[in-house]
Amino acid sequence: MLGYSLRRIIYTIPVLLGVSLVCFALVHISPGDPLISILPADASVELQDRLRVLYGFDRSYPEQFLLWLGRALQGDLGTSIATGRPVTAEVINAVGNTLLLAAVATFVGFVLGCFFGFVAGYFSNSPMDKAASAAAVFGVSVPHYWLGMVLVIIFSAQLGWLPASGAGPGGSSQWKLDAEHISYLILPALTMSVIPMGIIARTVRALVAEILAQEFVIGLRARGLSEFGVFLHVVKNAAPTALAVMGVQLGYLLGGSILIETVFSWPGTGMLLNSAIFQRDLPLLQGTILVLALFFVVLNLLVDIMQSALDPRIKR
Amino acid sequence: MTVPFLSIKNLGVTFKGGTRPVRAVNDVSLDIAPGEAVALIGESGSGKSVTMRAVMRLNPEKRSQLDGQILVGGRDVMEMSTRQLSKFRGSEAAMIFQEPLLALDPVYALGDQIVEAIRRHEVISRDKARARALELFEQVRIPSARSRLDNYPHEMSGGMRQRAMIALALACRPKLLLADEPTTALDATVQIQVLLLLRELQRELGLSILFVTHDIGAAIEVADRIAVMYAGQIVEEASARDLIRTPRHPYTLGLLKSRAHDAMVKGTKLDAIPGAPPDLANLPDGCPFSPRCFLADGGCRTGKIGIEQISAGHQARCRRLDQTVFRDAG
């Protein structure tokens, strides 16, 4: 177990290196000069050159990459071109908000998805299965920005129960656990949870149906286990895969659903990426992508380790 | 014969849900005395496993319909409530399966599965149940039993897994053991070991055993009596000795002749029964074996064929028994 975990941790190092290289390259391959957007149209050539040297854009790509990587390892992701603030602070702030949103959405999606999945799998081909499967398909296929807007129209504009956008008083940096802040969280989290709900429900349905068709379920009944006892065995058999899917979903949502965060003006990574792209803010873009990729890798690592703890067949 | 421990009377099992109902078991009656081992043999799809599963009502409830009567220790299994049924399963009757890798939960250690089964039926501490699991592992002769308790099914060899499965089945001291082709998935040398172990446990614990197999050799090794099934019916039943020496049903004869045996000379053809078993959703009139039978005449193809008593404990479902005095078929 410990050996396996250590090995998995060591495997992430080359992955992270590759990720940082790709994310540096992607940003630099794309056309356009980042400085043009912040300089006035009539800026002198000397000024352009000075800024270029200041941001290090005059050096060769490998040099830039190594410098950037070296600083990144010390926690310095450079300075945002658009705002002039350190990228690290901006990203950490946004990641915190997105993490909150994504965690709540994944949790809600996981609970609902498992519920629908188990119902559908246990009563497969019954009307209940049809209804639960329909809910899952709806979750996977409905356009989320559209759903978000519909929810805003119903619950904010018409009923006036919930705020339509933002993260609550204090903006992005002062989130607190109180009723007012939670009310701002409900609509975006609900909208976001629909994606993992659908995917997890479908996965769990397939898993449960497959497990129930296995002979060991008859074996369990032949030992005199009650239906609830059999259910617990099914849960333990389904758990590794279901949790893995949940982990991957959390990873995707951490990338910040750009559309949902834009609809709700949620100050997370999605919004940050959105503005970084439009302003051609290279350091911010690079930094955000790197941090998100880092999260994704760490999350996958956690899922792998958790899976090996739950499924004895993975260990060795 | 003493009062049977297991008594199946006119059992019928019909599977619904397909385009046509499938009559998998048709009018099967079978008694097993306390401490007796009976083998049910037949080819795939003859209804032997379905019959055995019916004894514990393990066939899918929604899709199958049972009729007839099954008495175990004097209690009618058909009449049991869900709660009574789950109490009965595992403690009165237990089952071992063909492929233990599929029949054991892959994500629970074997010791834990045994402890779970014991604690399901008895009020007993975890430690005591574990001590008993260890005894069971030793009883079925699993080497280094203590450390093997923590093994998962995939960490054991096939023979070892089947031993563990037997230990699990015996965990709550059942009086009836249902064995569904327990040696089919094992290689030949391990088969013998498992059969001998079953035989030994049966004597030691006074178990009644219903042993389903399509391996006649294995049936002879374990069983006191053998019943031959064809198309959902028992076509012949006799003591193991009588059945081998003087088979009376043409199907039994065909089965015995189709075995490979020592006396076979290289180049000789194996005697096979011509044709294929009938479609259980569309059984022919009369004797279901008649289309493949070398003795069948017009009378075999209509009406219901009854069971004929041949001698004490030997009976067959055939109306041409006057023509079927075979000698030394095997």
C-alpha cells in the first residue's frame, strides 16, 4: 500500500514536467503580441522594447521556460500584464472560489447520481429505471449555461428567492460560511452539479447492473444475507469505480466551467481564464493553466491511491 | 428408507419473460436421506442446476415460477417468508459453486466473508467467529490457514479457492450441502482432492449432499445414488452401482457409452448420442428423448411417459424398458 502510493507519487513528477512544458508552449505558440493590448496604440518602439525586456519576452523560448519554471517552483508565477498584481495571488484566490463551487457541485452530483444510478441499476428496465436514466441523460446533455439562465430567471428574477450572480458581499476574497454567502452559492452549484450527476448516474447504473448479474450475488443470497446485506456488498464493489469517476469529474469542474462561471459572474478560475484569454495576459494564462493542471494531477493521484485502498485487486 | 432430509415432489420450474415460457424443470421428484449423497447428472441445459437452485429458491423470483413441493428437514421451502428463507439459507442448507472466483465476493477477504456468514446466523463475537473460520480452513486443509484468512479470492489457486468456498458453505453447520459442479473448473488432480474432501466431510459431519455434475466419473466418486436428467425430467434413478452396471434408460446408456474410457483403442470413434437436446420452450409430445432414441416407436411420441419401477431403488421414465437390458455399458 505504502510502496504503491510512493510509486504513484514519483510517477507524477514526469507528468507534471510534461504538463508545464505543454502549457508554456501552448500559450507561446498562439499568435499575437501580449504587450499590444496594454500599450497605447501610439507607444514608441523604445517603450515596447523596454517592456519586452521587463517581462522577459526578449529571451529565447527555452530560456523563458526555464526561468518561468524555476520561479514557479518557488511559488512565483510572475506578474499579470493586465492588472500588475502577482499571478500567484490572483490564481489562489480564484482557485479557492472554484474549489468551493466544484466541491459542492461534485458532492451534490455524486449523491444524486449514486441515488439515481442505484435505483436504475437495481430495477433495470422498470419504469423507475427509465425515469432515473432519463434524468441522467438530461444531466449529461442539457446546455449548462442555458440551464443556469433558466434557473436565474425562475429563482432570481421571478421568485426573487436567490441572488442572480456574484459570490456575495466582499466579492471574491472574503467568503464566509453564513446564510447570505450560501445563498449565492446555491444556483451556480446546482447548475454545475447536473454534469457529474448525469455521468455518475450512468456509470453507477451500468456498474450495479453488471455486479448484480455476477454469480457471487447468488452466492451471497445462498449464505442467507438479507437484501440489505447484499446491497452493502454491491456498494463496496461499485465504490472504487464510482469514486474514480467522481474524482475525474471534480478535476474537470476545477478547471472552472467557463460558461457557468460567466453566467453567474462567479469569481473563479473559469472567469480568470476567460479574462486572461481576452486580454492576452500570458503570465496569468500560463499560471492559471499550470495550477489547474497541478490540481488535476494531484486529484488523479488521490483517486488512484483511494481506489487501491478500496479494491484489493489493484494493489500489486 | 428412512425419512428423507430433502424431499422434492413434482417440482416444476418455468421461466417467463422471454417470448415463450421455458419449462426448465418438469415434474421432478427426488429424496435424499440424512447423510446420503445423491448426484444429479445430465448435459448442459437439462435443468439440474435449476432444480438445485430451486431447493434454496435462488432462481430469480420475478422471472421464474415454481410448483410442487420441496421439504427440507420437514419444512416446506416454498411456503417460507423472505425472513425465514434467509435464515434457512446458509444455516440449514448451503451451496458451493462451479467457479469460486466468480461466486466469492472479489473485494472482501475470505476470512471476512466467513465471519460475515457466521454472524448473520448466530449471535457470536467477531473474535469467536474468526476462530471458527480458522478451524474451518484447517478442516478443509488449507495450508497456513491463519494467513490465508486474509487473502482475497484472486490471491488463491483454483483448488484452494474451492476449499475456501467449501469452508464458507460449512460455516454455519448446514445439514444439506448443494454442490453445483464443484470440480468442473478445476484441473484433474485437484478435482480428485476436492471430491475426496467432500466425501470425507460428508461422513464426518453426516451431511446430505446434492451434487450436480455432468462428469459421470465425479458422480460415481461421491454419490450413493445417481439421478439422470434430460430436458427437465429425471429419466433414470438408481444406486450408483446399479446405474453404471445396468442402465435401463436409452439416454443413460448413451451417456455411459459416450464417455472416453481406458479400453478405447486409438482410432476408434467415440459413441455419441445423435441429435441435440430439445428446445425447452417447445417440447415435443411424449418422451422428450424420443427424437434421438434408437428404440422409439409411435407410442413414445404421444401422451405422458410415466415412471416405471425396475427394482428397489431403481426407476426409469421409459415405456420400452422390456427392450433395454444392457450389460456393462461402461
